[in-house]
Amino acid sequence: MKNFKIANIPGDGIGKEVVPAAANVLKAIAAIHGGLRFEFTEFPWSCEYYMEHGKMMPEDGLEIIKDYNAIFLGAVGNIELVPDHISLWGLLIKFRREFEQVINYRPAKVLPGVKSKIVNPKDFDLIVVRENSEGEYSEVGGRIFRGEDEIAIQNSIFSRRGTERVMRFAFELAAKRKKHVTSATKSNGIFHSMPFWDEVFKDVSRDYSTIETDSQHIDALAAFFVTNPERFDVIVASNLFGDVLSDLGAAIMGSVGVAPAANINVNGKYPSMFEPVHGSAPDIIGKNIANPIGQIWTAKLMLDHFGEEELGSLLLDVIENTTNKGILTPDIGGKHTTSEVTEEIIEGLKARF
């Protein structure tokens, strides 16, 4: 019996609805499979927690969950209670940085039955691999002077170690897929970091002779996501570029509500974290219409990370069968509830064993 300890953090808004839904799907998989078990522990860390305690998590929060196998996060943010920079840096980004979750990846593909925002999506199936620890989202910089002379300086940090690491992850992923890696760059406009990025990409590509490569400037690449997404397999990008491209990938699928994400610790010292791309959507909480697919697809990524890739593939197949039958929440043109979509997926899993 394989036992996986999962730290459930529903967070804010609809996270409190979709995390339990996805946990029920994982419990159903475990019950049907018989050879694995998920042990969930829920933590109430959120903006509401901040209002009561003055912080997004306890001082020893990282110590509490560092030995779990994974973190299953819902959504973080409620601007009416806590400024976004406080909630994100106090919880989500704290996990990413302190637990060395140096790589983020987000798949995007056509889901049958879900209308894409582009006229002819042509069955695109791509993954954005994003450097998750440095780049444009560094803490290096500062502000000086006041008034009309005030200056803000934000430094981007690109290390060879971090850059090469994310690129090798992308190449290894592409080797299991369609064997093509696209590099997102802007070396015609960013003077130092992007030429460096291009050089490292060229160096790493020499070790993967069976993988085809190309390099695209980020502005053109964003346009191709809309006009020709089927041309892509794996895209490797810096922290900022990957953030933008992965949200765009979610949008062309039809809704950010269906998009998953994984934050990977590659050295095994700390848990990886799995979260949907969507936000907390406080305007629809309690209405039972939040789309659970993003969180459930995120569970698929967690299964893959645990080495249960066969189960992960089965779960995604059942998700696609569910959407193809028109069992959809309102954000993607349906009339079904969170509970109904979740139950359909669970019943679909039972039918496959």
C-alpha cells in the first residue's frame, strides 16, 4: 500500500469548494485502485486567517508541512481583505521560494466539448515550463528619492544553474511527448539577460540531439499562441514570460477555470505544490458553480509526480469524457454545478476499473 500525505490548503474564495471536490476524486481513485491511500490534512491559511492572526500562515508553517508528500493548494487572494502582494508573498510565493519549487509547468490543450476562444484551435496540446525561482521576479532592487525624482529599480536575476535546470526539465519532458522545445526570448530588446538565456539554451540543446528546437521572441510567441497554437509542444520560458504564456494558454482553452499548474521541487528535500491557475473568484463562492476541473486536472499532475502516470492519464481521459458529454459549469457554457461535474468524473472513474 502506497501512502501519500497531502497538505490541503483551500485558501480563499472558491478554493474552499474545488479543493474538497478534487480531494474526493483522489479518494475515489484510491478506493477503486486499492493499492494507494491519500491522507489529507487541511490547513486554514488564507486571507481570513491573516485578518485574525496578522499573517498568512503561522511562523512555523513551513516546518509543519515540510515532510508532507505534496501541497494541494486552491486559491490565494481576497483584495477586499488583504493586498495581493501581502497574500501572495505570505503564502504562495513563500512556498515556492522556501521549498525550492524551482520549476513551474502548466499544460494547455483542447478539451472536447469546451469551446476554445480561438476559431480553429486544431487540437493544440502544449506545456509551458517556467523558471520559478529567479528571473524577473527577484527581490533585488529598491526605491530612492521622493516626489518627481523618485526612482524604482527592479533587477532581474538569471543564473546559469537556474536557467540550465529549467531548460533540461523542458527537454526531458519533450522527450516523452512530441520532441520539440521552443525557447521564449526577447534578446532583440533585453540587452543582457536574454542573450544569456539564448546562449544557455543553445548549450543545453547540444545534449538532446533527438529534440527539435526553435527560439521565438515573446511578442511573436504570444501572437502564435492565438493564431497557431498547434505548432507547439513544450515551451521553456523565464519567470515572467512563462507566467504570461501559461495564462494565455489557459485562456485559449476556454477558461482559466480548467487550467492546472505544478510547482516542482526537483531535489526531493521539500514537497512540491499543485494548484489550479484560476484565482479565488470571491464573487461566486457559495453558489456551487465554480469549475472544479482545474483543481482536478491539478490532481492529475500530482499523480504523475508520484510516479502514478497511468492513473494520471486515466483521470485526464475521464475529465475529457465528462466535458465531451456536455457536463460543464457556467464559465465554459454549461449549466451544471461544481458537485455535478465532480460526481460525473467520479462515476466515470468507477466505470473504467
